Amino acid sequence: MDRLKIRGGRALNGEVSISGAKNAALPELCAALLSAEPVVLRNVPRLQDVATMLKLIDHMGVSTQRHEDSAVHLNAAALSLPEAPYELVKTMRASVLVLGPLLARFGRARVSLPGGCAIGSRPVDQHIKGLQAMGADIVVEHGYMLAQLPAGRSRLKGARITTDMVTVTGTENFMMAASLAEGETVLENAAQEPEIVDLAEMLIAMGARIEGHGTSRIRIQGVEALHGTTHQVVADRIEAGTFLCAVAATGGEAFLRHGRADHLDAVIEKLADAGVEVRAVDEADAQGVKKGIWVRSPGAASGQLKAQGFRTTEYPGFPTDMQAQFMTLNTVAQGASKVTETIFENRFMHVQELVRLGARIQTDGKVALIEGAAALSGANVMATDLRASASLVIAGLIAEGETVVERIYHLDRGYDQMEHKLQGLGADIERLK
């Protein structure tokens, strides 16, 4: 099992390219199931979750071709097996995203209940209730969701769907299913993340009729068929935010090419309050148009950074996927801070590993209290989930001595060659096979 060995204490300087967003690429791979025509996705990150999703849809009979230029060519014309077996989805919760497209196009689906990171409950009941409102018959038996249209119906029907909670994958599933449904579907309490907007723009390019994406109310007028398209996956805001926190903690100056500052307002505001300079860049350079995010920080060792409290909420609030990384910054910044996690339970599992490195953190339910200005020292630590992995890498970059991060298969699920990108910024980090 691979590990990362990090020797801390180096500032990060230079330029790094931000990859396409995992949380946009996964639903967009599923969107290709909605059409019998070829679909090309560009800027697809090389991640374990993406590889798993490609293997899953290939199992269904979809032609998939991955190219060196980060493009993926898909053709679902010959899809013959509308099912997602447990063996292929047990490591990835996003596999539930095949349910809506399969029902919409083929009228039936057999999808295993998904797995993934152990960071608390992400129930699929919202998906089931929404698709049932659109006319599907769904039962759960032996760990599988068995879905089909009633006898005599060839299409899902439009409906008004109001979820009990804001659900990103639920919004994506409903939006894809409604694109081929009969009549109008209105999604109330819809997720507003940039990845939702990116998926909607892809579907619109395929011929879907969607309005209101990026707001809490999305309207979809169903069409009989969708055609193929070529689509560029939006840049990963969480990868960009992770690198912002890394530079903030270690000190240095970096340019995150392709990063979208407008997708990270809540994080950038907290970084600015902490004493970090961050600005959006959109200007000409030798390569054409230079777009991205510029960041400069004195680093925690300067004693100039101030710890910031925050509360995770749905977009456009502070993202839960940035909680662990920013908490690591707070452990070495000046002052005390309070972090409240409102999205997932069990998402403080990185805390005990940070404490092994010298962090001073106490947790009480959904609240973590951090005493800043800790002197972190290297140790062996173990990743428990995707974003926890990133927080431990940042901690290792700050800590004195050598840190070894175990179980980095979690990291590989969501970060495209992270150690190589950090090496390019001057970090002393290597992968141990």
C-alpha cells in the first residue's frame, strides 16, 4: 500500500495547474448514458474514482476511451446491461448517479447501494423518493435498488421535487432524469454548487432544456432524446482550495492556473482575514490568456497568520470538503478558533492524527476547538478519508522532521498526482510504493 513521505519546513513557490473537478467529472460521465450519440469530456482528472466510474459504465456496455490529453471519449449506443453491481460501486458513493440516467433512457435499473468514505450517512432515500415522484417503481432488496417504470409507461413524468435536505448528487440525479422525462420537473431546495452548474451546461449542450441552475430552484422541461456533445470539465475548486491552504501554512507565493476564485469566495474570505493575499488573475501572458488564482503568504512560522473560526454549510457557504485543510492551518496560526461541521457526522476523524503531529484540538460533537501556534513535528499518521488525507499532507509540509502518511489510496480518489504538483512547488515529498 502506497505512502507519502514528507520532510517539512519548505515554503511553496511557483505554478501549479488545477485539474478538472472530480465532483463534476463523475456526474458528467453518467450523463453520457442519456444519449446514444458520442460524448467527449475534456479536462477529466486522473483519479481512482474516475477510473472506477469508467470501469462501471464500461461494464454496462458503454464504449470508453481515455486519451493522454485528459480527454475521455464515450459512446453509450450499445449499452445493454443497465446495472451497477456491488463489486464495482462498493468504494464510491457517486455510483448512485447512474440510477437517474438509466431509468430515464432505458426504463429500468439495478444499482447497488453505494460505498465510499466513512464520514457519516449520505442516505439515498432522497434519490429514491424523488424518482418515485417521477413515476418510477423502486424497491430495495438484498442491498440493491431495483427500479423500473410501471407497465405501459415508456418515460418518467415531470414532477415537483422538494428534498428534505440539500443534496448535490440528488440534484444531479433528478436533473439528468428529468431531461428525458415527459413534461416539466421543478427541483426545490436544489444544490447550487458550481459542479451542478457545469453538469447543467453539459446537458443543455446535449439538447436539454434547463433553467435556474445555480439557484435553489431548477426547472427542467423534458425532451424525447439528447444528442452528443464535447464538454470541458470545470476546474476543481477543492483542489485549488487545498493548495491555497498549503501555501498559506508553509509560506510562499504561487499561481494556481485554471483555478476559479469565484467558486471559493467563502474560503478566500477566511484566508484574507487570516493574513493571506489571494486574488483572481485574468490577464495575457506568453501562453495566451493567464487565468487562475494568485496567492502569497508569510507562512505560519512568521507568527503573522491569525486563526479563523468557521461553520461549514451548503454552497455558497464554507465547504465541508475544505474543513480539514483549513483546520490544519488553524493549528499553526495564532490564536484560538472554533470549527463547526454541519454537513456530515464523523468528519473529525483527522483530528486524532493531527494531534499525533502536535496539534492542540478538542472535539465535542460537531464542534472542534483549536488552540493555535502549535509546533508540529513529524510522525507516522493514517488517512481516514479523502479530505483528511489532504489535511495530513499539509500538516506534513509544515511539521519539523519527517512525516509519513499511510493509506493514501484515499488521496488518490480525489487528487490528481498531488505529490508531483507539490514537488513542482518545491516541497520535499515522495511516494513510497
